[in-house]
Amino acid sequence: MISKGFLKDKNLKIVYLHPHGLGDLILSMPSLEYIMGRDSNFGLIVKDAIYDSGFFKSYPYKERIFSGCSCIWDRLQIVKSFKNIDKMVEDIKIIGIDVFYLKFNKNIDRRLQINKGLSKYIGMDIPFDDRVHGKIYVEDKDIRWAQSNISSGVFFHSYSESGFKSILPKKLKKMTGLKDTPLFIPTIGDNINLNFAAQKISKVNIVIDSVYMHSSAAMAKDIDLLFVSFKVKKFFQTLKPKNININKIIYGNLFDALNSFLFYRFKKLK
């Protein structure tokens, strides 16, 4: 939990809490950066895991980004709970800082919800460009690192908070004998921008939904194969990037995913 005294010392007048995941944060960044570039008293608090991922290493206003945001979901919960985040809002308001967070409707474009929600609360007309699907902060030095340290063959996203989705790529790797195939399987370390850089230069972009789907769109990088869990299928159209091509989408079917992966391995890598 972030210290209230620490926030007060930063002379912030308003704070936005982001209790959601990194994928939603990527979608939020165009609007948040617009605000932070115009209001020096606006701060952002994210979850510890996001703060520690290195996402903000190259962010121009990183001195006003803080960790310690409460979560609305963890692996021990059956349903989402806003109890902790609401308590955090009350505690921060006590020290005289205005604070808020947004709840999302699954049936409405997430980017538009974020833009309109922030615009309304801040009282600022934040521009919305439907062609922009989020923003990440990869620098030229990150691209150079990727070009020097990894193969540009296949970017194979294998990390997910869902245990099943994390296991699936490892099974596919074993079943398809990927030892001889140029491959980059990212893990979230202390600089996720290096993962994004590897994704950008890859020849084949295979993604398990969420963070790397949105990073693909933020970089205008087409997705060859996207694996989407069944629970997301019914509202996926409100999350799906509209600015890139997704050549094939698999909704939770292991055998279809395997067949598609084999196709891209043997056809596109030639």
C-alpha cells in the first residue's frame, strides 16, 4: 500500500488508480499521457507487478507514476471485488487528494470507455483517435537490443495470468519440436519493452490474448495467430484491435491452435 504521506509530499491534486491489468493500461496510455502532459498535478498509481515490469522506463512523466494500487482480482478470488480499491480511494481522499478509478463495461469499446471516463472526471476534452489502439514506450535502443540478442523468427507469447493459457504454449512447443526454430518466448522481467521490441521485429507473431495483443496493435504489428480464451469470446469484439490484421483467431481449441501453429511454422517461415 502506497504511503499517504508520500503522495502528499508530491503535491498531487488528483490521482487516477489503475487496478486493472497491463493490457488495459496500454489502451489507456494515449489519454493518460495527454492529461499528464497538461496537468503537472495529476498522478497515476498502478499495481506493483505493472510498476515493476519496466513499462514506464521510457515514459516522459514517470516521476508521477507510483506503485501500490489495490487489485480487483487475484487468483484466490471467484468474483471481482472492489472493496479494497474503494477503501484506498477513501484513505487518499482523507489527505486532500482527489482520487478515482474506472469500471469497465465488457460490451462497449474499452478505449472509448477510458477516454470518455477520464474526460468526464478530469473535465478535459481528451481527443480520441479511433486509429490508435493504445501506446507503449519502446525506444530505438530496445529495438537494437532485440536485433542483437534474439532471432527475428517467431514471437511466441507464452505468459498469462491464466494457468491454462501459460501451459498451452509450452505443450505446443514440445509437440512441434521448436528446438530448431528461431523463437522468442517472452517472460515479464524488469523491462517488458524489450519483449515488445522482440515482438516488433519478429517474422511471425503468435499471441495469447491481452497484453501482447494490445502491444501488437499499439505498434501496428499484425498478428498471425491469436489464441483467445472461451470466457472472452462473447465480448471479444469490443476488445479486438481494429487497426491491424489478425490472420487467424482460435477460441480455446487446442487442436485447432496446434494445426494453425504448424501451418505458420512450415509455411510462413520458409
